[in-house]
Amino acid sequence: MKTRAHIIVHGIVQGVYFRYLTQREATGLGLTGWVRNRPDGTVEIVCEGEKENVGALVRWSHTGPPGASVEWTDVSFEEYTGGFPKFEIRY
């Protein structure tokens, strides 16, 4: 079963390779979607794929890469659309 997650990561999450390492993690899990820094200092992730792999990225986002200090995440699950050809970093 496929699903989609929309994740907002709060804390010290910019300037610590969060986007790059999210892309690497998501690609390794076979997910599509995107990640971007937001002006408010958070990181936003939209990912789609197999439910267990989306869940793995959601769990990973709760801690992120070694340099990050995640305070909390907002996660919502949405209907799968299949609208992304790959997982990319948005600027």
C-alpha cells in the first residue's frame, strides 16, 4: 500500500545537511517527493511511496542527521498521488 506524508521538522535543522541527508535517506528507501528549508527555520518534507518506507523516513526525521537538534515534528498522512518522478531538494 502506498501513502504520502507531509512533515515539518522544528529545531536546529538548517545548516546541518538536513536536506541533503534527507534526500539520501529517501532515495535509499525508494521514495519520491521533495525537501526544502522554510523561511521560519524549519525543514519541510513531502514524500510518497510504500507505507513502511514512508514510515521509516518519518521516524528518521524525528532525529535527522548527526548535526541536527530536532525539537519536534508535525506529520500528516495524505492520499498517495504518484506525482513525483524522484526525490529532490527544492530551493
